[in-house]
Amino acid sequence: MRVLISGGGIAGPALAWWLHRAGADVTIVERAPGPRPGGHAVDVRGTARTVVERMGLMPAVRAQRVDERGIALVDARDRRLASMPAGLFGGEGIVAEIEISRGDLAGILLEATAATTEYRYGNQITALRQDDDGVDVTFASGGTERFDIVVGADGVHSGVRALAFGPESDFVRPLGGYGTYFTVPDPGDLDHWFLMFNAPGGRVAGLRPERGGTAKASLSFRTPERLGRLDRASRQRLLAERFAGVGWRVPSLLAALPEAGDFFFDSIDQVRVDRWSRGRVVLLGDAGYCGSPLAGLGTSMSLVGAYVLAGELAAAADPAAAFTAYQSTMAAYVADGTELPPGGMAAFAPGNRLMIRMRALSMRSMGRWPMKQLLAKQFAKSDAITLPDYAALAPHHS
Ligand SMILES: Cc1cc2nc3c(=O)[nH]c(=O)nc-3n(C[C@H](O)[C@H](O)[C@H](O)COP(=O)(O)OP(=O)(O)OC[C@H]3O[C@@H](n4cnc5c(N)ncnc54)[C@H](O)[C@@H]3O)c2cc1C
């Protein structure tokens, strides 16, 4: 089976790993000129942890995990308004037991697949034409090649989805805001805590510890506008304007921004696609189902989805049957995992001081009955799927 995966983020390389074990010939086409560094700490939760264990990558993940003790909401003078230690929900709270910087996880997956997967950077699919037996793929670099299956693992703004399913506006639901992440020098006083500061006007600044003398800054803001494509200088200007005068550590974060090698800036969106396949083309990860960073299960769903998709492709008689089984196995887990936490965007980025106080109060109550019980249910979502055992993915097949 010749498989082309568009997108070399998290979902694409994870799928390549499992498909190789099942004996497929896998190519990844990635639009960026090389592996993309950066990203906030992402968590590997619940069932996704089992997938990483089955890949034999848990020692590498643990070795690079961020030692994060919890999350604290702070005021402009860094006083704690509320906090939630990592252990509160058995390691499955807002800060999970296994937090790893997205760039480090991408690096682990890349290393695990580099020898068995052909990576083509700086290229992308420009046309797809499928018939009963395969898909003819045209690349931006020129030339057409035939594959048995094409997978769109190219994120929220998936190119494969646009080509084979329809315009982005049919599938992407904006939550009314933008988020940005970039690396800054470690300020030295985080003490392993993720600090978050809310300012009126729906503005949120965060600073998270990471490994190796740096920290990850995030600046998010609410806006009903769609900003369109902006170059880096315009994005930086926009952030400086939106965050002017908010105080806290924001001036130093903004001052460090021009030096950051990884500057990720995107709208905060959800992705809902009713049917994840069209013929021989299928979606995986954020391209097909994304709850936004607010829902927090994107990386886990990508890892679990990669395992299930590979397993079903290896087990089924034809791609259509495999894709149906992939979706039905994942459906309930994805429905839960893409659901926003209570209050959604307004709770994450409150508009005024009263709502900011309410947010802190609500976090303070999380450790106590009845909020604790309610939230335990919310965090249990990451276990809401039982991994099937696929013969072709068992270790003796490698
Ligand atoms: C640089 C970066 C930083 C991120 N930081 C965070 C973060 O801090 N917090 C958070 O919650 N989530 C973050 N995300 C999103 C997070 O990685 C995903 O939600 C999750 O891991 C699911 O992974 P995915 O592989 O489906 O999508 P992604 O990780 O988004 O990967 C998609 C990949 O497809 C590539 N791509 C896009 N369009 C095309 C195309 N047309 N052709 C070929 N390739 C294409 C992208 O360059 C990217 O490498 C980040 C994503 C990226 C790319």
C-alpha cells in the first residue's frame, strides 16, 4: 500500500510510524521548509499514553517532559489568585502528568520515522484526482504521482480538506480569538509553575516553564474579526497594540518576541467534519477534528487516531471499510474530546474585571466538592476509548 500523508506535525509522523509497522510504503509531504519547532507544552493523556507506550517512545517522552507542577492564575503583581497543582486530578488536570513541548514531541516522532518514511519538505499537494483504484496527486513542485491513499494530517487549515472536501468555512468554526506562542528566556522565578494572567478586554498572557533555560510565552486575545494572512512584522505590531498597557510581565514578553525563533500565531478554531473520508482520501488529527487549544485533547486525539487509522487500514479489505471503522471507533472519543470546557472562550478570556474574579473563584473551587467531581468527569474524557488490538500492528510485525 502506497500512502501519501500531507502534514509532518504530530498526527502525520505518528501515522507513518504505525503504517510502516503494518508494511505500507509511506511518504510525508510538509509545506514548511523543514521540521517546525515550537509550540506550547502539549499533554499526552489517557489512552494516548498507551499508544506512545506501544510505540516504545515513552522513555524518550519522559526524558523530555517538562517538569510542571501546576497552573496558577496571577494578578498584575504576580500574586496568586488561584492555583491547580498537576496532581489534583490524578495527573489528568489542566496541567497533565505528561506535558512535553510540542516541538520536542514532533522531534521524537520525526526521529522514530526518519529512516522508514520519505519526508518531502517545502512542498504541498495542489490537486487530487481519484478513481476506484487510487489517487493521482499533483505537487506544487510539479509532477503527478499515484498513491493508494491520501491522508490529510495538515492541521486546522488543511490543504487536503480544501481540495477533497470543500472550503474551510464549511468545517472551521472560529471561537472568536487568536493565540500566539513563542520562546523567551527563562525568567528564573517560575518555580515549575505555569502562570496565567487575565486582563480586561479578553486578553490572556501566559508563561510556562520548559527545559533548557527557556520558557514559553503565550498571548491570546478575543476578537470577532478574521485577520486574514499577516506577515510576522504585522502580527508583532498587532500584538503590541492589543496588549499595550496590560502590565504584568507582558512588556518583557513583547520585548523578547522579535528574537524568538518560533513564533506560532493562529486563530482559535474548532474543526468539525461529519464524514472524515471521501473515497480514498481521509482526514486525521486537527484537519478532521479539533476542539481548539481550549479543549486540550488535540495531541492525544492525533496519536490515538493515527493508531486506529493504521490498524483499520491494515485489517480491512478496502479503504472505504477501513475509513468507516476508523470513524466509528473514534466517534464518541472525538465528540467528547472536541467539546469545550464550561464557559468556553468567555471563561478562558474574560472581558472584564468581575469576570476575571469569577474565573479565579471558579479555579479555586476546582479542588473541592462538587466542582472536583464535575471536573473529574471532564478530565476522564481522555480515557473514553478502548484501543482495539490489531494483529498487523503487534510488535512481531515490525
Ligand atoms: C508550529 C506549531 C505550533 C503549535 N503550537 C501549539 C501549542 O502551543 N498549543 C497547542 O495546543 N497546539 C499547538 N499546535 C497545534 C497542535 O500541534 C495540534 O493541535 C495537535 O498536535 C494535532 O496535530 P496535527 O498533526 O493534526 O496538526 P499540526 O501539529 O498543526 O500539524 C500540521 C502540519 O501540517 C503542515 N501543513 C499545513 N498545511 C499544509 C499543506 N497544505 N501541505 C502540507 N503540509 C501542511 C503544517 O506545517 C504542520 O507541520 C501547534 C502546531 C504547530 C504546527
